[in-house]
Amino acid sequence: MLLRTFRVSFGITLLGLLAAFLYGGTTALTVTAILAVLEVSVSFDNAVVNATVLERMNDFWQRIFLTVGVLIAVFGMRLLFPVLIVCVTAKLSPSEAYRLAIEGGSIDTPGTYAYLLHDAHPAIAAFGGIFLLMLFLDFIFEEREITWLTWIEKPLAKIGMLDQLSVVVAVVALLITANTLAPEGKDSTVLVSGCMGLIVYLLVNGLGSLFEAGEDEMIEAAVEESVADGSADTSAELTGSEQTASGAGDSVRSVVKVAGKAAFFLFLYLEVLDATFSFDGVIGAFAITSDPIIIAIGLGIGALYIRSLTVFLVRKGTLAEYVFLEHGAQWAIGALAVLLLFTIKYEVPEVVTGLIGVSFIGAALASSIRRNRRLAAEAAAASQSTAVATTTAAG
């Protein structure tokens, strides 16, 4: 499964590295490889969160995520989006922005492509930071049966019973950011960009939930019909958009994955989520090289691996087996959101962002493994006790 899932990524990596070598020789090849590794390390938590959404989509939309979604991630976010940002913030035509991109130049030289893109960072960071903060808050304020950092997650879930608390916290965070971290003269820009991040999150997430609710009604009707016909076990039970029954069979399970409009908005949600994760990486890449072609190739290769890793996690059922992985990824997202807002004023090295994300996910994975071992030991002990009781009764 590993080879089948990642074979496209392996092939594109070879082609990308070859293209970089032909474009700029050994130096370009080396920088491209560094950018690809950096993108994977920084965006690993993105793959885990993407997997929690992707597993709710049917096979068709999972394929769309791997094809159309990759084109959007690689060419849209890593190549076209930076040019668009320069066009809007510097009030340049696309042709002029493209010319600056080809010319390159240092990030410290006024008027260069890298400088203009870096100058737009406060707006980009405000949008991405608030979007990711909303994602984290909606997760942490929701009451869950399984908790990881129980000492803080349970109290936050109780507080989260207050309606729209996540929006209130995000708005307060935005106001504090605009008044304390925004560069002189850019407080209004930070406010508007942060509001746009909030609006986009509420809109895409809300539309996805709306159409998913319609899908849930269809699923319930299908299960009831299957039960009535005797084709499904009466123990079938729906939780959200997932079928958790053990006896309902594949015929009912196949309709559980969302499709149609619900899947479309989940796809849009994934693309916006990927965009917010890529903002900081695109800006940070200019600290390594100012060549937009090399940046697009390197970050594109990394983005492709994140896509493949997402699909691998879904197909292997990793999130179901290691139940705290999603929690770790969400805490990493919360940390990334705060760091993005801080980068409006302060420089935060990419390696710090990557290490924080990997640390949260690594800790969550370790906790999941310990939990699985404990449950296995308890099950073995219970089985042994049952066997002893049965033997004693028989004797």
C-alpha cells in the first residue's frame, strides 16, 4: 500500500528534481530538495487534519482531492497565488508581477518580488492565523468522549457549551493582534484580512455542514430501508456521517461517505485549509531562495507528499487505530495559528514551526500507542479471567 499510494509522488519528485537541475544546475537541485523536505516537515499536521475530513468523502471525491486538488495546491498556491498577492498589494498588473518574479531579487531590496510578497505578510498571516484558530477552537470547544489532554480539554469543552464562543475568542484575538502586533499603518489591513479569514471559515464550514446534514438524512433513510428489507442488521447505528454498525454490510456502508454538494464543500474546505498552511511556507521559502520557479517546484513536491500521506492515513485507518493523532494535530494547528499571528511583528524560523507540529503529533502518537497497549492488556486479562471462571465452573 505504501508504494501504491506514494508512487506518483516518487515519480513527480524525480521529474521535479530533474527539472530543477536542468533549470539551475546543482545549486537549484539542492535548494529544491531542501524546500521539499521543509514543506513536508512543516505541513505534517496538515496531513493528519486533512485525513479526518477526507475519510468522510467517497472514493470519487478522494480521487478529485488527489488530482484536481494537487493541481490547485502546486500550481495555484505555490506558483500563481504569490503573484496574485503581489498584484493586489502592490497594485501591479499580472504581467508586471510576473516580470518581477522572473527577475528575482533579495527580500531586503525594495521593489523586488520577494520584498513585495514579504511586505504583504501581515495580511496573509492575519487571514491564515484566524482561519486556523477557528479550526482549533471549534475542535477544542466540542465535547468528546475520548480526550487526550483531559485536564484541559474537558474544562474547555464545558466552556464551549456557550454558543459561538469560538467566534468570540477569534475576534478578541484579532483585535489584540491588530492593536499590538500590526506594523504601523497596517492595523486596518490586519483587521480586514483577519475578518476575511473568519468569514471564509464560517462560510465554507457552514455550507459543508448544511449539505452534510442532508446527506445524513439520506443515509438514515437508506439504513431504515435496508433494515426493513432485512438486508441490514437491526443493530445498525449512525453517528454523524459515519456508519458504525458491525452488521449492516458493505451495501449500506457504501452510502455513508458523503458525496454531491456536501463532498464539494468539504473539498473546498480542504483546499482553503491547505492554502492557510501554505501561506507561511511560501513566504518563508524566500529566505532560502528568491527564485519563484525553484520555490514552486520544491514546495510543490512537498505538497504532493502531504496529499499522498493524507490518503495513506485514510486507507490504513491510522486515525481510528491511533485515536489521539487528531488531537495532536489540532493542538499543533492551534500553536501554528498563534505563531502566524506573532509573525506579523516578529520573525519565527520555519524550523520552530515544524518542530512544534512534529512534537505535538509525536506525543499524541506515543499516547495512542500506550492506550492501545493498555486496552490490549486489559482485554487479555479479562479473557483470562473468563477462561479461569469457566474452568472452575466446569470442574
